[in-house]
Amino acid sequence: MITRRTLLKNSVLAASAFALPLEAVGARAKKIRIGLIADIHKDLVPDADERLRSFIDRMNEESVDAVMQLGDFCTPKPANQAFLDIFNGFRGPRYHVLGNHDTDGGFTREKTMAFWGMKRRYDSFDLGGYHFIVLDANDRPKDWKGGYPMSLAADQLEWLRKDLEGTRLNTFVFSHQSLERPDCITNQDEVRAILEAAKTTDGKRKVAGCFNGHWHIDHSRVIGGIPYIHVNSASYYYMGGVRNDSVDPELGKKFPILTMSANYDGPLYTVLEIDPTAGTFALRGMESKWRGMSPQEIAPARKKEEDTWARPSITAGQWTVV
């Protein structure tokens, strides 16, 4: 049996810091911490509840200022209410990002949002003297031909532009899909152009960093001066097209995704810490280990770029300036 004690034992935390683009505005800015977790996949893995409980218990113990899940959380089935209740057990503000799998089974975004208690599919808020933007990258592009849509429609782009114009605070942007991976959000160049154009009257950029889930990788890259940071999955690295023979056959029948993935023994999550005095933000690192075979053991001859960043960890740093 996998317990919270076991999961915590198999996960180790660390931290590192990076510069904020703007000086904190007035006395409103304070040191804050936001817990982040991505891609738990309640509907696909057997121990999602334990992984989420590990995160929420830790965040409550540390009394962080807020928590946010970055999508692929759960579909709005009554059977998932107990899972949602764990998330709602955090004693503070809670935020959601819509993932592509959160509408699996024919559910609409509106039904998922109502189940979660999410008021708007894209939104922004201020907390601790900083500005935070949540995007919904599940809009259908004009040339959509099927599959999971990954785009921001014109109305959302215009809203984003105006929202950034209206703030003078260091801004952090969250989406499920990536604005960094080429094979992801279809109009990512247009979105990044809006983010890069958001500047103060004296020419300083407003966007401090962008965070996403979806790819289940430990990776980050700087584009146009903005760090784009992948928050690794809480549960596994999806490989698709290969088979993980280290998974128990009976468990694999009940949860087929485990046989198509390299699975994490303990959960992964992180804390975004923003420090106005130091003028930095820190993303906490976390280490787990493989449960069974690693990606290299599953497919030693496979050469896929994302496999380079497949590891049971969230790294505190590693920036490459483009």
C-alpha cells in the first residue's frame, strides 16, 4: 500500500532563486509562496488521492499563501468528489488551470469549471503585490481538424493584452499547455509577442515568468527575456508507443497509462517563492525516483528531444538564454 509517508520519503525538496524584472511596487509587495502541482491525472492513475494529499498536507504545514493546480487534474464525475475535497482542504486561496484531459469523457469546460468551483476559464488576480494570469489554451483554432485543441482565441488574446496594460506589477503567467514547446499551443508566437510587449512606461518588462504542465518534463527555457518553466507531472512521464514491462500486469489492466509511461515513485510538486527584498523569485526543486523502469530502460534506442528532460524531478534552475 502506498501511503503519504512512503510518498514523502521518496520525494526530496530543494530551492534556487532568479531575478524579478521590476522593483516591487510600494508597501503592498511582500514575500509570498504559492504551491504548484501539475498533471496528477486522477482519472488515469491509482494513487492520485495520495499524491494530492501529500501536496496539500505539505502546503498546509508550511502555511503557503495559495495553491494552484496546472491542469489534467480530474474530470467532473461524482466519483471524483473526494479527490476534489482533498484539494479544497487547503486553508487558503486555491486556483485552477484547465487541462486538455479535464474534459475527457465528453464533458465541457463549463461542466468541469462548475465542478471545481472555477468562475472563469481565463482570469487574473493580484496577491501579495504581484499580478497572476491564468490562461485557457484549450480554444479551437480556425483550422482545427480534431483532437485536443491547443490555442488562445482572439477574444482571449485581446483580454490578455488589456489585462497586461492594466497592471504595473511583476506578473506571472500560468497555462496548462506550453508556450515554449514548438508542437504545442498553435499560436504561441502571437501570445509570446503580447507577453514580450508588456512593458512599463520606462521600458521594463512586466512578465517575470511563465509556468505550464502538460509535457510531464523537467525543463525550462528563456525566450525574449522571459523564462518558460515546465512544472513536471506529479505522477509519471508519458512515453506513448512503447511498453513498460515493469508494471504489475493486473494493475496495468486497470490503469493502462502506467504501461505506456515511466512512473514516479513519490509525488512531484513545487513552491513558487517571490521575494521583493531580494528582487528574486525561487522555484523549489523536488526529487523522486522511478517506480520500475526508467525511460532509458523502456526504450533505449528511442531518440526524442523530450526524453532528454524526462526525470523524476523538478529542478530549481537550469536556464538557457535564447
